[in-house]
Amino acid sequence: MESNSRRGFMGKAFGAVAAVGAVGSLVAMKSSWDPLPSVKAAGFTTLDMSTYEENELITEKWRGKPIFVLKKTAAMVASQTDAQKERDVVVDGMHFMLAIGLCTHLGCIPAYKGEKDGFLCACHGGQFDWAGAVTKVPPPRGFDIPPFKIDGNKLVLGEAGPEYTKMKETGITL
Ligand code: FES
């Protein structure tokens, strides 16, 4: 059931945006009586990376944003270009594309069309390959990568581990 709800996120994206506004109001109200500000400031999401199927895009949520998680097949890993390898997130020997699922042009949510065609943004025709690199403008860059920290076979979103820090420093992500 959990994976079904995760898969349904894209289809419910607009409802989710409205819900985020309502939740934001509740959070604002709650902040006036919450005695432990450190609790609500956490903002981390932990993913069990052993639960993903190869070449099946799953859309998670982190801080209200869609997060694309795509476990690469052995063939994908073997055929990666240097540019694709730089964006690779390797957790316990498994290779993933991890990205904030928003087009870097004007923020639409691109659709995954499979290994051959990658991601297509319907708003203005931008395209990204399955590793998240841009292949057709107008998007100015590949998908942004959320802060992550690898912890065994888990991935903690919202915490910057050394692999993420290196991607930032080398300009792989903003
Ligand atoms: S928002 Fe994606 S191409 Fe414009």
C-alpha cells in the first residue's frame, strides 16, 4: 500500500500543493504552542533503498517537494557516461538516480518515459536523461539533487553527507 501511495504522488500533485498550504497554516498555528521547536525543525526523510525495483521511478516527498528515485539496472550502470556517473548515488552497492523532481526551467514535474527517452517536461518540451542530466533545452541544467547522507542501506534526505557535499563543490548540483 505504501508504494502505491508513493506512486500516486505525481497524479495528486495539484491536490498536494493545496494540501501543503493547509498544512502550512496548521504548522504556523502549532508553532505558537509547540514547546519543543527542535522537533519540528528536523525536516529529514529516511528512505530504505533496499525496497526499490530496478528502472521503476518512485516519487517520494521531502519538505513538500517531489523526489525522484530511480534504481538503475546493471545495463544502465554499465553504459553510464562520465557525466551520468557523476550524478550517481551508490547505496550499499545499488546505483540510483536521485533528484528533486521539478524541471529546472520553470518548475513543472516531468514524466518518466523509460530508459530510452528519459524524462519529458510537457510544459515547454524540456528533456532529461534517466540520470537526470538535461538533454534538450529550455531547462538550463540537470535536475537538482537534494541534500542526502548515506547510512548503510538507507538514505537520509535533508542531511548533507560527503557524497552530496562533493556534488555541490564540483557543480553537479546547485
Ligand atoms: S518548465 Fe520544463 S521545459 Fe519549461
